[in-house]
Amino acid sequence: MEIGIFCFFISFLLTFLILPSLIKALKKAGFLAQDMNKPGKVLVPEMGGIALVFGIGLTLIILIAFKFFLNYDSQISTEKILAALLVLVSIGFIGLIDDLLVLSQKTKVILALFAGLPLGVLKMGVSQMHLPFLGQVDFGIFYPLILVPIGVSGAANAFDMLAGFNGLESGLGFIASIFLTLIAFKIGAWGSFLVLVSLAGSCFALYYFNRYPSKIFVGDIGTMTIGALIATSVILGNFEVAGLIIFLPHFLDFLIKIRRKLPKTFGEYKEGKLYPPQNKAKGLGQLIMKIFGGISEKNLVRVIFLIEIISGILALLYYF
């Protein structure tokens, strides 16, 4: 537990300290994006996920150093931490390229498959899974070489799609990682536990700057990293069902968007509220706007947070 608290605060501190300088540097370099849910042309620095990758990555490196130089805590699996670090660097690079070049959705899905390969090649996770209604299922070699890369790519891209509102991505990352941390602690999945608390700390720090009104956007480097690390953690700890449950808001968003070829969805601002353009719901955010007959951006994000919290509670009930 002590090492978990340490990881949370170190990742929080590293991410929090780098963000003010990163915001200034991005503004100076002209890496700005328009806030589509505000009146007028509000420009905000993007690629805040750089701080996320830095904070989590350095925290995991410190963990490995503790293991090798101080022989601290025999429960720390160096192999699992290194596997998570490989995924973090790989998916972070893909997200950065996407932010700079704007890749197609198909290209992002394919590239993210390669980010999941380190887990498969190292045979991380267990091929046997207990599935609802089916019981224990053994996927054999199909699990590390096919299901693991698909899981990482699917999670990274699903998390990337449910985005575009102030504080949403970093807040969802924090909520999801906290619930999954509790499950990892309960089942004794210590490698997953340490990765998740590091993710939670960095997301919490990023949320402070990303919340309404955003001082920085997370960017694809942030959204894809959060999704991929959640998938990595549940794979390492063999509690994939929790990962599926925690992604319920993202699955719902995907089901709404797939009918319209996965569009980016924003709101139409009118007198302090957001409305779905042409009164058509093309994503979860716009569906909530339509249900409420217009809603402020703050409250929209809170509604999605509530859905994520309900998903987290369902995941807890499954394992507790």
C-alpha cells in the first residue's frame, strides 16, 4: 500500500510540475486548437498528454530502480512494469504523431495494434478468463498474439473517441483508474495496481489544468495513452471483465457513432448551453444534449462522469 501511495503522489507531482511550462511552450510553438464548444474563436494549447506520458513513465522507471538498486518489495514484477512502460512509450509516440499529422481512424487502429504487441510477445496475462454466462474459457495462443493487441488498440481508440469537452478525458481516466485500482488491490494484482495508481495520479494532475475552462487539451497522445494503459493493466492482472465494464460509456459512444462513420462530435453553443447540431445525436455527448434539451458543458461532463462511476460500481460488484 505504501508503494502505491508513493506512485500516486510521484506521478501527480511530476505531471503537475511540468504542465505550466508545457502550456507556455505549446503556446509559443503555436500548437493550439479551437475550443469548439465555446462562443467565438477560443484557442487552447493541445497535447497535454505529453505531461501524462512523462509523469507515468518516470514513475515506472523509479519503481524499476527501487527494485534493482534497493531490492525494494519482492512483489514488484519488473517484467510487468517494463511491459507497461513499453506500451506507454509506443502508444504515446503514436498519439503524438496523430496530434501532429492527424491520422485516419483506420491508421490509428492498425498502429495501436503494434503498441499492444510487447504484451503479447512477452506473454503477459493469462489465456484463461472467467466470462459471464460462459464460465472459464481458455483462449490459448490466440490470447497473447491476437486478443491482447486488439484489446490495447480497441481501448486506446475507444477512449480517444469519447472526447472533446473540457475535463472529460482526464476526469474519465482518473475515475476509471481509481475503480480498477480497488479491484487490482482486492485480487492482489500488484503490477496492475502500481500502473493504475500511477495513471490515477497523472490524470488527477492533468484534470486540474484540463477542467472547465481548459488551460490545455489532453490531445490524442493523452487519450490513447489512458485507454491503452487501462487495457494493459487489466491484461497484466487478468481482470479483463472489469476493463470491459469500465468502458461501457465508450462502447455506448462507439455504437452511436459507428452508424455515421465515427464523426468527431461537438455541441452548438447557445446562451450558455450546448445543443446537438440539427438536433441529431451523433455521439454520447450529443445524445445527452438532446435528452436534456440543451445542457451546459460542465453539466454534460458531470453526466458522463456519473455514467462512468456507475460502470465502476458495476465492475466492483462483479469482483467483490
